[in-house]
Amino acid sequence: MSKNQRIRVAQWGLGAMGQGVAKVILAKDGLELVGAFDISPELAGKDVGEVLGVGPAGVKISNDPASILDPEKVDVVTIATTSWVKKQLPDLKAIISAGINVVSIAEEMAAPEAQNPEEAVELDALAKEHGVSAIGVGVNPGFVLDHLVVVLTAGSQEVTSIEASRINDLSPYGQTVLSTQGVGTTPEEFKAGVADGSIVGHVGFPESVRLISDALGLGVDRVEQTLEPIIAKVPRQARDRVIEPGKVAGCNHIAVGYRGDEEIIKLIHPQQVDPGAEGVDTGDYITIHGVPEISMSTGPEIAGGKATAGIAVNTIPRIFAATPGLKRIVDLPSPTALMGPEAYERR
């Protein structure tokens, strides 16, 4: 890629996250947004820049996916449609079969072999057949509780166990997100929701454990997860309502990766509305036991939506230059902020 050549990108899906990704693409000199697709008939024919609120971009939104599946015009598709591999699989196969690289922000795509091994094998073979690459990225999984952990071990002589946690605030989110965490339910309703699958907590813990274990060779052979309600003790302010004391304000989701009977990786994610109301600070925390001992913390939390859009866009040059196949974030040179032409290439 020369310094005068821009990577041509099409955005697939223009919900909140897809729009966030598209805005970042438009802001980067080394990238060119050449197409946009969404199933919404209300968006069809509109200028994507106008929809994003940044002014005309000269790119019309289409509700025909074939409009962006031309490898002569598109180098990479960024797709933001769902969290689940099986739901996104037909779209991923269509993009890859067209001979176009793809960056997905589906949580399960961060390490699809963790829970979707057959689909992972299929996507890898298809990508190699068509000479392109595919990857799943995001803030979590894909960065805070896995990739960042791996990077912090660069100076480690030995790692015996890892514990990492992310405390974030759900207050900015709407009902779709809050319902998956059980926010506003009674403790009894929360328990029932976990049992019937309507309350899922965080999506991506098996993927994060797999990324860490594979990158470090820790040999984790099983993952166990627990979901417990976080009960409000004082009124907590959500975006559009108050969570009263006694109701569920969030979900404390914990995953433990074992090697045999030994606990090797523990990931903790207490997602909740307005944690500050009870004196809880948001932040990201990593402890790595070994030689040397490593402890890192940041606060407040790394902003999830903004960071996911950033990582998706920053990964575009890496997947564009990658060898064919299904990749994970630990398989590529680490993405970085794209602040100038030198950032787009690695030796």
C-alpha cells in the first residue's frame, strides 16, 4: 500500500454501532468509505454522511447487499449486525465468497472456535479459498479482558494465573441492552431469565478465555460461568427510568477457565446502571500472577462504544495486509490509532 493509496471500505449495518464505525472511517485519510448497506428501507437511497450527521459523503445507502460486494471496488467490509456467529454466518460467507476481507464486531467472532468450532473451520477454509481474511474485534471481547492482558505479558518469564475485571456503567444504554442484563427485574425474575436464556449477561467470556489461553499456551480446557443479580440498595438513574431499591440494577457475570482442576483465568464483569450511586467506580483491572507480578488498572472504564468503533477501524489495515484465513486479534500486529500514513503499514 503506497502512502497515496486509500483502503476502500464498505459498512454493512447502520445501527448505533455501525454508524459509529462509519463515522470513524470517514474521518481517516487512509480509508475511503465507498459503500453502505442496511436492511432498513427508510435508509435506502439516503446519503450516509447525512444519516450520520456529518454532511454529504457522496455515498448512498443501499438495502441490496450485492451493491457493496464488488472486490474491484471494495477492499474491506466492516459488519455490525449481531453478537452471534450463527446469525451472522450467512452474511460473512457472502462477503468472503465475493473475495472481500471482513472485520466483524460480533462478540463471538473474537474467537469463534470457542463456541462455534464448526463455523470457525468453515470460515477459515472459505477465506483461504477466496484469498481474503476475516476477523472479529471489539472492546470486550477483543481488547480489555483479553488482548490487553496478552500484551501485558510481553515481559513475563512465567504466568501462573490471571484475574481481570471490568466495571462499567449501563446508564447510557436503552432497553435492548438493559433487558439482557436483567435490569429492572426482581431477583426472582432475574433467576428465571437466566434459566430461560433471556438474561445473558456479557457475551464473549469463552472467547476471551480462549484468546488468552491460546496466546500464552496456558492449556485451559474448560470454562465455567455464573451470573448473579446486582440488587440496587438506593435509587439508580438509568437513561429513561429509575431503578428502585430491591430491583436488579445489573448483572455480575464471572467466567473461570480451568486447566484440569486448577483455576487459571478468572474474568469478572459486573455491568450495572449508575454504579456511582453506591460509591462504585467504573474501571478496568488486570492482575497477572507470575514472574514478574503485574497489576494494571484504569479508571473510569474505557468507553465501550467508542473503543469498539475505534478498534474495528484500526484493524482494517491489519486485515487488509493479512495472509488469507480466519484471524484473531492475537494473530495480527496490534491495531493502533490511525493518526498518519505510517500507521497503516507494518514491516
